[in-house]
Amino acid sequence: MPRRTLLCTIAMLLLVAVSSALTIGTRAVAADDDTDDRISLEDAKKLKSPVPYTKESIARGKVLYRRDCTECHGADGKSQVDVIANATDLTDPEYWASGISEGEVYRSIRDGAGDAMPPFKDKVSKDEDLWDMTNFVRSLWPESARPKLAE
């Protein structure tokens, strides 16, 4: 192989290696930055929804849920979907590991939960929409566990 071709090949390999290293480093920094704005469990317990638990909010949340959540949790929220074996049954809050207060449910939707559920804070455009989703999820609970509807 001529010397010039060899030098060009080495230069290209170095360029690819440096580019890859920078990309990986950027992803690591982005991942670290992403965790910095997560809501702590203690703070989530104190959160109160600025969106009242109304039929209108539940209906808006249902539309968002159908778009973003049925793939893992199923249309009825029972998580009887073959794709994600460990998705939470949203109709039975008694066994939820991430908490059931309105702030904890909001946190799970916003920041993700467990190893499998991704955060939706970047997929859902408005904070109010996350609260509507929270209200819809809570509407799936047994009637005795649901919040009282606001008028």
C-alpha cells in the first residue's frame, strides 16, 4: 500500500475514533443532565396537581394515554400485553412500587419508572398534559380508590 494511502487510512480511522468518543461522551453528559431534573420521591409525595380531577381532564388524559401508553399498558391499563412483561397494571394501585399519590403518579409518567418505563417529559409537550395523563391513570383505579371528581 502506498505511504500516502496508508496515512489517509490512519487519519480516517483516527477521525472516526475521535468522533465516536465525542458522541459517546456527549450522550453520557446528556444522560447525566437528564437525571438532574428528575423529581425525587420525597418531592413527588408533596406535589399537588394544578389540574383538577375532572371529567374533561380525564378525557384529555385518555387521548394522550392511547397515543403514548397502550403499547405497554394496554388499552384498558391492565398491562396484559406480551411485549412488556413487567409493565404495571394501572388498574390495581395496591401493588405499585413507585407510589400512588398524585405527585408520585405524575413523577412516574414524567420521569419514567423502574427499568423499563421511559420518561415522557420530552414526549408530552405541556406539563398540564402530564397532569391530565395522571388524572386518567387514576380514573382506571377501583372506584373506592379514585379521587373525588371536581365540579
